[in-house]
Amino acid sequence: MFFKKKTDEELENNEPIAKASERIVFAQFTSDDDNYALDLIMQIKEGAPVIVNFEKVDEYTTNKYMAFFTGATMMVDGKVMRINENTILFTLKENFMDGTLRDFIENIPRQ
């Protein structure tokens, strides 16, 4: 469940990492699906910013997964950001370092 952060030397030896805004995973819940939720959590853990839309599920399911995603995101020193009433961003804090993720979120049309 826990993972080791890469050292500066390990990062230098790897190929360049894509900008945070280019790695966003968009997800929409249409049912109560724990396997789908777990797959998304693993993507957050691996560094992908995940934007989840709960518009098509009931309030109980939304609250269940909000608690699950928020807890898991906090465990990996992440950040949770509300985009609108039904859409939430879950990501590692370091995804905000290049500025592209914040720019992406600020340019989303609001309803």
C-alpha cells in the first residue's frame, strides 16, 4: 500500500515525466463498483491526477467513494480539490509543481 519516493538520482536517470495536465485520468462512476474505485486509487498512487465525476450515482455511493478516495489520497500525501458540485480532483501534491494542473483546473468552464 505504501511506496518509496524516487531519489533525485533515480529521477535524473529516467526519461522525462509528462506534464501533470497530460497525465490526467478522467473517470465517471455509473454504479457502485469497488474494483473500478481500487483501479483509480492505484493510478493516483502511481502519480496520475484523477478527476472523478459522481453525477450518475446516488448520494450514498458518492459519499462512500468520496470517503474512500479522500482517505487514500491523504495516505499518499495528496490533495483533494473540488472542481464543481459532482466532480473532484484527487492527486499527489507534487503534481501541482509544474503549474499545468492548476492552469487546467482554472480554465475549466464553470456551470
